[in-house]
Amino acid sequence: MAAQDSALRRADRVGFAASFLCAIHCALFPILLALLPAFGLNLGGWIDLDQAFVVFATLLGATTLTLGWRRHRAFRAWALLLPGLALVWAGSFSQLHDHTIGHALVMTIGGLLLAGAHLLNLRLTHAHRVG
């Protein structure tokens, strides 16, 4: 059981870090896109990499929160994960996927909610293990 707890904590930490970095990326990416032509650079087809990250974030979030819920039986982390996933899916797979400021705002808020869900799940799991 200790190995499973360690793996869950590690997965939640990865999820938190990745989601937080995603939020930073989404907040700063429009600025980067505006600056790249000034340096003679072009991103080409790499702009839609966020769609692959959303699928990965969904799988990681659902897995870690399910395993965490099995230990602590609290749904509070899901209350952050589900709206966060809804926002990042809408930002990546709907008409919001136009890389405007609206897209950046939706993706940033969604990424922060995902990071918060992983952090809360990590704390709930730790409190359950200690308590």
C-alpha cells in the first residue's frame, strides 16, 4: 500500500506541476506568438500541441483523483477538476480554439483549476494517511 501511496503522490505532483505550467503557458503564449515574427521565427503546426496535452491532462487527472477518492472519499478535488477539464476541452476542441485572448483566458483558468484539483487531492490523500 505504501508503494501505491507514493505513486499516487508522485502522479499528483506531476499533475500539479504540468497543470500549473500549462496555465503559465496559456497566459504567456499570446505574447510569445506576437513576438516570434520580430525574431524571424515561426511555430508552424506546433500550435495545436495543446490538444494532446488536454487529453493527457484528462487521463492523468481522472486517474489520480479516482485513486485519491478511493482513499479519502472526498469529492472536493473533483469539484475543481471537472470545471477545469470542461474549460480546457472547450478551449482546445471548440470554436474557442482560435488562439485569441479568449482562448488564452479559458485555458489559463482551466489549467489553474486542474492544478488546484491535483494539489487538493494530494493534501486530502496526505491528511487521510496521517489522520
